[in-house]
Amino acid sequence: MPSFEEARGIILAHVAPLGEENVPLPDALGRVVSRDIIAPWDLPQYDNSAMDGYAVHAADCTSVPTRLLITGFLPAGGADCPAVTVGCAVRIMTGAPIPAGCNAVVPIEETEQEGDQVVIKQRVLPKQHVRVKGSDVASGTQVLPAGSQVRPAEIGMLAAMGQALVPVFRKARVAILSTGDELIELGESPKAGSVINSNALSLAAAVREAGAEPVLLGIARDNLESHREKMREGLCCDALITSAGVSAGDRDLVREVAASLGAEELFWKIGMKPGGPTAFSVWQGKPIFSLPGNPVSTMVTFELLVKPALLKMMGHHRVLPPFVKGILAEDAHKKPGKLHFIRVTVKKRHGRHVAYCAGEQHTAILSTMTRCDALAALPCDATFIPAGSEVDLALMREVDLLSEAEVGIRCCA
């Protein structure tokens, strides 16, 4: 049975970035560029004014004050301006090209206009308030390296470079399959013994949040034919996630059917809790993640094992959840032998992350996930971790804005 770290290593070693596609620039937000983006021109493309004021030649302004004749007006976008001769100036707006004969701009607040003359009241230095051609990006240089994630800033840069289409790694299409005769779909009337198929919807949301495209397959009933039909359909996608049916019960059919379809199982069971019964297989290069059915186990194993794989498939370099050091606010108990992830709320105190148990840690207690800011990793061999101990926290969301009233303090058992 592999450890948590070994299992994650096996998964990441068996997935690779998908192919690329070109998408319109607005649709590239959040995607990862698949090749280097090279600047086709300088940015700025020409010397231009950084201020509203007067374009001058600095050598004409050696004495203070200096009077210059105003010979023109140049708005942003204007380019039709004759060369400026000695002793003259041009009224200029921010972004307008610097006219020939000028090498500096004097802000309007440092001047006074008297008829057709401008009085320069301060010393002028060459290139002051001038955005020099190529000073931001030079033509032929790398704007974005392959593997960069496109954020709003990158959208702006790519637009400035005229990049209407962006080469990005393809989004992963991820099939999601729930298993079990007890399941009903959202909207159906519950009855005794039935369970709403919430795992499929939470997994679909998590897949979408990761930037991938979920494909809901519905429910595989507890027979081989239903499992085989649904799983075969799911293998048309880039990855398949199943929930439940992965333990050793009479109706746990996922592993048997995966093997019958030709999938190679790389591990079953992991030295972690929750999520111990997780299995990972590969079918013709496509990953199959077989997750436990308890809602918390499903979400925790997705976050720690599946999401990093999907991110790698979509070209991301940083694929692991951010871990920080934190302090347990109360005692915690566990059985030895497995790395145990407990759900905690987190508050920053004196620059440290302090972790409070989010509530009952049973894997069927879904409400703890709604309060969970992080997963605290309790060491494999430990049985008692006293309050004040330092632990690793896998952050699930931003914690700085939590108020004191939102921090629940309960016993971790």
C-alpha cells in the first residue's frame, strides 16, 4: 500500500499535458499558454508623452524661466505634427507621439501660458516624462514563456501585442460517474434508503473550479452491465472519476469493470485518511480515479490527488495545493499507520496560522467541509498531537478575512 506521497507521485508520473488549441484572447483567461509568446513589435511602439503638457527640446530650457513659442497641438492618437524648431514647443496630451525636434515633456502644472507663448518654470531634463520606444518590451523578446497562466495582466499584455488568438493547452474533459442502487438524482423525491447523488455535483463543481470541463455520466447501478456501459462512455473523455464502489463489498464493482475494459490498476488503497480505498488506473494513457463514496472522502481525495493531475494535464506548473505551517489550537487524536487529514478552520494570529477543528471528522459529515479552510496533516505514526504542535496545512481557501465569531472550536477526535 503506497503512502500518500507515493500515491500522488504515481498519479503525477502517469499524466501529461494535453494537446494545444488556439482560443480567442478573452477566452484565454485562466488557461496556460502552450508555447512562448514573442513580441512582434516594440512596446511602446513609439516615443510618447507620459503627461499632459508641452513637448520641448531640453537644450532650449537651460535658464529658468524660459519662454517658448507654441507652434502646435498634439492629442493622443495624433501623428500629424511638423518638426519643432529651436525656441518652440508643442502642446501635447498623454500618449501622443513625441514630435521630431523634441526630447522632453514639461507637465502643464509646471508651466504658464501667456498668449501664444508658454513659460517653463522649472529645469528640464532630456527624456523626462517620455515613454521611450521599446522601454517596456522590445521587439523579438519573450513576452510570456510557455506554461504561463493567463491572468488579467497577461490579457492586457497580449492585447497590446495584437494577439487575437492565444495558443493554450486544451481543457481536460473529465467524466464523472457515481455508483450505487441507493442513489437518486437531484429533483427526485427522496424515500427511505435513498441518497441524493450529491457527489457528482460537488465533483463537477470542483472540476470546473480547476479549469476543466465536467461531463456528468449519471449513475451506474449495482450490476456489471450498467457499470461497463457508463465507464466505457466515460473513457471517451480525457479522464474518468468514479465515486463509491471501490471497496471490497459484494457490490463494489468499479475495479473489476475497469480491469475488464483493459485498464491497468497502479494502486488500490493508500496510507491516508480519509480516502484510504482510493484506486488509480490507466486506460490507453487516460487516468481513472476511483474515489470512495463518502462525501468528505470524495472531496478530500479530489483536492489532494485528482486536482493536481488535472492541472498538470492542462499545462500548469504549480499543481500541488499550497501548504503552510500552522499551529493546532487543541489536542488531536488518531490511530497510527496513516497520514490523517482533518478539516480545520484557520485564523491568523501574530503572523501564524492557527488551526481549529471544524467539527466531527467522520467522512459522512458534510457540514465540516463547508466550514473547512484547510486540511491539517497529522503524521502517520502519531496517536496524540497536543495543542501547540506545528502541522502542515493544505489551504483550501483564503483565511485572512475570517472573524473571531466564525472560528469554531471543537474537539478533534
